[in-house]
Amino acid sequence: MVMSPELDRVQELRDRAAAARHLARICFKTGPPTYTGVELEWTVHDAVDPTRPVDAERLRAALGPYSPTTLDPTSPALRLLHGGAVTVEPGGQVEISTPPRASVAALIEATQSDIDQVARLLGAAGLRLGSTGIDPHRPPGALLDTPRYRAMRLAFDRRGPAGRTMMYGTAGLQVCLDAGEPGQVAARWAVVHMIGPPLLAAFATSGRHAGRDTGWASARMGAWLRIDPARTAAVWDPGRPDQDPVAAWTAYVLAAPLLCVRDPDGDWTAPPGVTFADWLDGALPRPPTVDDLDYHASTLFPPVRPRGYLELRYLDAQPGRDWTLPLAVLAALLADAETIDSAVAVAAPVADRWQSAARHGLGDPALASAAAALFDLARAALPRLDLPAELHDDIDRGLRRRRAAARRRQG
């Protein structure tokens, strides 16, 4: 008998083997690498005084029928004109998630149209979107308070203030790529990790926070790295380049401490130090369900997270239309096996430099050299994306500009 999705989600998981089978089934869906998606976050500011806090009611009124249910639980949000969905993060950051598309050009056109729509809505209310990966004007402050966010804050506070900085003041750019055919998954999983540090360095935009210079090129990623390595460190190990992605992700998920445990009484606080593996072994009063496992996986934030596709989480928000540049770079570098192999060769010497990339950006000469070489590879592969001539030329100019900046810093 085929179990309905509803029943499957409440099915109890009795052991680690059952959890591993479920993760293998849902986290790396295989097939031709066809689709690309993007999720964009921004801090939101008063257009006249960017240091002024923006409250939830003002933001809800500005977004109107597109306001997510976290801001107005009585009214489900409409989709934007080109299919994007608006969500709001706990500090009031606005996010647009777009449907994946087979054409990068179509993805860019639709996403930019949705961005323009949101910008108009906010502009009419005297608000504007930020342009960096961390709030340059205001200290972290909570706009939304839900059981999940309260539990997150409590868990993160045990390790210091970085969790609040991340929750309430950062904005990222996420690029989503297909995992590929079964024979391609390991190589695609490896390359998106290996090119992460040089691309993080090249596209770092979050050096200034709350009115001061942080000393980091990407204070956003710096905050992520300080939260809890059990849930934010990279899953891929540079010392084991041939590791099995499914096995590595399964081990990571089961070893991560619970961030929250959903409860009807509204208190989702998780017992400190209890991992999902502990829960499977009987650490909590009831056994976990399939839905609990999926929810737990959603509370893990490594630089690359498998969600059926590969969600690349290591990029800062970009100013204006520059969000198209890292999107094009990643799509181009993964366009064919030869380019992937070349990108691996370029990035291998710096594949473990997440901390240096966040701290120094292109001030690390090795990262600057790798970034410049990756831009060369991406520009050579750009025709594979079949972009309209004007868009191709616009992106190529942007990549040449970024390449030149990297070349100046490589020493």
C-alpha cells in the first residue's frame, strides 16, 4: 500500500537507519541538471533615515496583500507578478524566493521584475531595500517573535551574540542548483563547496555594521561561522574529496543538536546538547517523526545545504542588479564537466579558507588569485547559458570588473 504524504509525515522514526533512508530519498534528488533558482534577502530601511527602526505594522502595510503570514496570519500572501514569494526574517529582512527555471535569462528577468515590484511597494511607504549583507546602520533588533525564533535565540545566546546578529541583521543571496544525475552528484557537491571561499571573498559586501567598521570583509558570514559549527560548518571535508555526499549529510544531520522541538503549548525550547541521534535513541518522551526530521534539517545552516537540490548559502546580498553576477558565475562554472574539473583545480588550494574569506575577503592573496581564475572560467563558459546579447554583455562587464578587483589584490 502506498502511504499518503500526510501519513508519511507523521510516521515515527524508530532508528537511525530509517532516518538515513529518509534523508537519502529527499535531500539529493537526481536527474539532469536543468533548473536554477535564487533567493534574495535584504535589510529594509527608512528611505530618509536608515538608522530608524522599521516596525512590523509599517512593513506589513507596505507589502499589503504580499505580506507573509508571519506578519499577518489572517491573510495568506499573494505571489508576486512573476511568481516569487515574499517572506520576512526575524529582524525584518525581506526575502524573495522565485520558482526555479530552466533558463537563467528567464530566471533573471522574472526575479528582477519581482524585485522591482517589491521595491515599488516599499518605496510608496517611504522604505527601501538595503544593498549589503549586514545592516550597516542599526544594531540587531527583533521584529518578529515566534516559538521558533524564541527557541533559536535561546540556543544561540548560549554561545554568544553572533546568533542575534545573524537572525536580526544579516541578508544573504542563495543560489539553488540541481544536484545532477547520480554519477554527477559527488562532483557537483564538491565543486560548489570548493569554489565557496573564493566566491565569498569576491562578493563580500558586509564590512560595516551598526555604524562601524567590523574588521571583516563579510561580517555576515563571520556571524554564521561563530554561531555553532555543528549546524553552520561546511559539510564537505577538503581532506576527503571523494566522500559520499549522502553519507556526509546524514552524519551531519544526526549529530547536530536540536534547535527547537515543536510543542502545542508554544514553548519550543530544546534540551541543551541533545542531538537528533539522541532523540532517535530515546532522549525525549516521544519518538521523532519524519516531519520532525525534515524540520530539524531546516534548522541547519551550512554553506551548502541539500534540499533535493543544492542550496548555496555563502554569498552576501549584492547592491542593485549585481545579484545577477554570482548567479551567472555559479551557473556557468557548473555548465559542463570540463568547466567543473577546471574550477576544482583552481579552487582546491583554498577550499578550506572559509574563515579567511569572511575575515579578509580578497585581502587574502590566494583567495584573490583563485577568484580571478574562476571569473576567467565563468566568462569563457558564459555563452553556455544562452543569454540575450544585452544581458550577456552586461554580466560580462560586471565579471570583468570583479576580475580586475581580484587581480589587483592577488599580490
